[in-house]
Amino acid sequence: MDSANQPAPLSNGLLLYVDLQPDELLISSPDGPAQFKGLDMNWFETLNRIKNIPIKQTSEENLETAVTLMKSTYNFYRESSCGTFPSGINLYTVTPSHVPIEGLPQAPPVIETLDLSIPRKLLLWVYTLVHGRYSNISSVVKYCDEMKV
């Protein structure tokens, strides 16, 4: 079943933003920072630039890849119900009227910081990439369950 063409849960009008903290990802890893000793610093620099970024729908040319990513992320979510994951991925919602003006460095006013596990954050992130709108995590999980993503 093609999940990109199925009815998705209605949006509540909130926009989803991501803020990565690569230092937290490294520090809170179960194997510690030594695990990342060979990490290319270009990757670290790239991850470090993902600050207060609105999550928007992917382009049509990348939609198939995003749907595949959603299927994989949903499987990861289902299989990782108990486990310790590093922190460092922050998701929060903003109302459209509080979106910052492009070019200004300030962060938008946060309506709600989402306190979710990493697998749930990743699922919510990729769902928003596929569908172009935010929905609460219980609706996203129900959607994925029903669509057999």
C-alpha cells in the first residue's frame, strides 16, 4: 500500500521544528565518545547546523525515498520499545503566526517541546517529511499501524 497517497491524520495547524545537539549525541552514546573517534568532522559540522529548522514536506522527486524511510523508521520504532538511546534530537512545535522572519537568527517561540523517545521523534520527523504537516505521535503511530507502512 502506498502510504504517501493514503489519508493522513488532520493537522492541528502547528509547525514542527528540529534542533540537533550533536554534542549530546556523542556524549550520551552507550559506548561513549570513543565510538565516534573516526567520525568525519564534516558530518559533525553538518549536524551542528541543524538548529531550529522547520520540517517541511519533501520534494516530489524525493517522496519515494521519504516513504521508504518512513517504513524503516516505523519498523525501528516497533522493534525498539525498550532500549537506551542518546539524547540530542529536539523537536518542538510552533504556531504559524510565530514563525521567525527568514534571515534573522532568533529561534521561534516554542509552543511545546516534545518529550518523546528517540524512535518516536524520528517517526514523527519522517512522517512530517512525507505528509508536510505535523500530527501528534499517537495519530502518526495509528496511521502507520493502519496503513501497514
